[in-house]
Amino acid sequence: MSNTHIQTIDISALNTSRIPYALHSDSFYEADEQRKIFEGKTWVFCGLEIEIPKQGDYKTTWIGSTPVIVLRDLSNNIQVLVNRCSHKGSLICYKAKGTVDSLHCPYHNWIYDLQGNLKKVAFAAGVRGKGGIPQDFNYAEHSLRSLKVATFSGLIFASFAETMPDIREYLGLGVQKHIERTVGRKMKILGTYKQTMHNNWKLYMENTRDSYHASLLHVFFTTFRLNRLDMEGGMAISENGWNSISYTESVDQFDDSVYDGNRSLKADVSLADPSMVKQFKEFEDNIVSSITSVFPNFILQQIGNSLAVRQLIPKGVNESELVWTLLGTEDDTDEEHLARLKQSNLVGPAGLVSLEDGIIGSFIQRGIQHPQAEDKAVIRMGGDEVASVKSRVTETAVRGFWKAYSSCMQD
Ligand code: FES
Ligand SMILES: [Fe+2]
């Protein structure tokens, strides 16, 4: 697919209820998004503390299109370093994860400590008095770029910005409390996988905030009474409008008539093995399903007892990568562990939910190539505001995403 630039959108005049399709299909905006969003004043999610439990443990990942190393240094502090050698720019760590006591560039073997300080230049003094680096070479000027790091409830966020608000303030009180309630315990990793999304990264972040689609696209949810619009629930939006929680509460009685005339209820279908969706009571509140979406790239999932974090990584204008980490707790009984695994089957790329979200993203991407300037999405469900509401028949959180986007892109 080619992405010919057709227009320049005035981001300062962006109407969050009418988003030009070109923002998803025109590669013109990519570099700006990297500089102003992923390298701008945002906290970008890049992993979990339990992925790097011991000193020297590292993982490699991306902040937008910048490769980074997320590691636990020898003083037990978490560091996020740009994975780019100061010599010629080679990746330093090229494996997904590992354990090291220093960082060695594969090209000319420059060596850095785990804070990113350059410690050794191979053949710095030359050989037999010839060659080597000049006297005025200052090691301190050639450290790896080190990002600001914030951890919260075991989640690791990083930022390129010099000054950032505290992560709690950035998340907002409601989101902060909901994250703590969901994963602020001794968690363990049940599994990980990656999913290639054939759509612009912003379409997926919109999807995670789009409570309107959940029970319409995902017929499974409705049919097996996991998430329906006749259940109580709503959208909680952070103070600044950037972050959101879509939540569903359990009900005693279902009202199938809500879905009369819609295609999404298949009342005559039942599961051969109902244990696939059997949930155990985990939280004090009645929330049985919630999706928390933090700008720009973090998602926390609670679908029944299936808990997961998702990290979204843009891969060019037409593609993104979704990294899933499924979670349980250290205290889970064997039955609870099994229930989480069974329920997680519904969600991942081999299940139903993500398969459907994946294909719908690609349907949009295919539908919006080469738009005209006036071709825009309609994001008016529930009005035009960005505000918390006790309803999920709303696109308020999608508008919140665009509020954050336009705020960053104008900086
Ligand atoms: S590129 Fe890293 S040592 Fe040369
Ligand atoms: Fe979905």
C-alpha cells in the first residue's frame, strides 16, 4: 500500500468528534508522532518489573520506533537505555532478553555499564603506540541515552522528556486506583505472545477505548453473557481526558430484548464446555470486565479472570505490534490458575476477541487508503464531550485519545 501525502491537517483545530482518516493512512505524520508523542511529554509503557526480576536482567523493546533496553542494574534500579551504540549506532542488545553485568556492542566491542556509561573502547590506546582514540576523547560524552523511568504497581513506564509529571498524576486518580486494584499484588507471568496488527497504531488504541463495539463485534461476549450493554457499567475518564477505564458490572438478570434487531446475540448457541467461561470472584467490587487504556500505548485487561497487559508498538503507518503478557497472582490456587488460562483462550490472537479486533483494524486500514481531505470518522456516540459517564454506548474515551493526541502534537 502506498501512502501518498495529500494534505496537512491543522492539528490545533482538530475536532475530536471528526477525525480525518488521513491521520491513519498518511505516513506524513509518522515522524512527528515519534518526536512529539513517543519522544515527547508522555509516559510510554515498556514492560513489567517481574520480567526483569534479578540484577542484570534485561529485555529489549521499543518506544515508538526507538529501540530500548529495559534492565535492572546492579544496584537494583530499573534503567531504560536507548539500544544504540554511541560509536556507529549499532544495536547493543539484539536478543529479546537475557542477563548481563555489562553491555557489549557486537560491532567494535565498546563496553558500557548497566547505567549506560561508556567504560571501555577497544584498542583505545592503539597497538604498539599507533592508532587509538585521541587524547581529547571524553568517555562521559558518549554514554547511552538514559530515559526517565517511573514504576507503578509493577508496570514500567519511560519518557524522553526532561520534565514529566509524576506517573500517578499522569494516570489520574481513578486509573491509578483501578490499576492498583487489578495488578497491585504479587503477580506472575502466565504467558506472552505478540500479534501483528495490520493497521495504524492509533486505530488499535481507539479500539481499546471503544466500548460501543465490544458487544456488537464480539458476538461471543453477548451470547455467553460476558459483556453486554444491558449490564451495568460505564466509562471512567481521567481528569485530563487522556486515559480511560471501560468497565462492566455483573447483573442478576439479563435483558435479551436490548439486542432485538441486532445481529450480535445468538441465543440458540451454547458451549459444550461451560468451564471455558466460568469465573471466580476475585475483586471486592462487581466489575467483571474492564479495559484500561493509557495514552499513548498501554492497555490493562480484565476480562473475567483473564488479566493481561498489552503494549502497543507502531510499525510504520499501516502496521503495529501488540505485545501481550498474561498475568495471574502468586497466590492463585491450581483451579484459579486453570480458570485464568481457559478464559484467556477467548481473548488472544488464537481466541475470538483479538482475532476480531485484528481483522476490523485491517478492514478500516483497507477502507481508508487515499482519503479526500473531507473524509473523516464520525466519533459522536454519546455526544461530543470527553467525560466520565455511566454508559458504554459512548465514544467519549476515543475522543479522549484524540484530545491527548492533539495536545502532544501541538507542543
Ligand atoms: S558500533 Fe558499537 S562499537 Fe562500533
Ligand atoms: Fe474489541
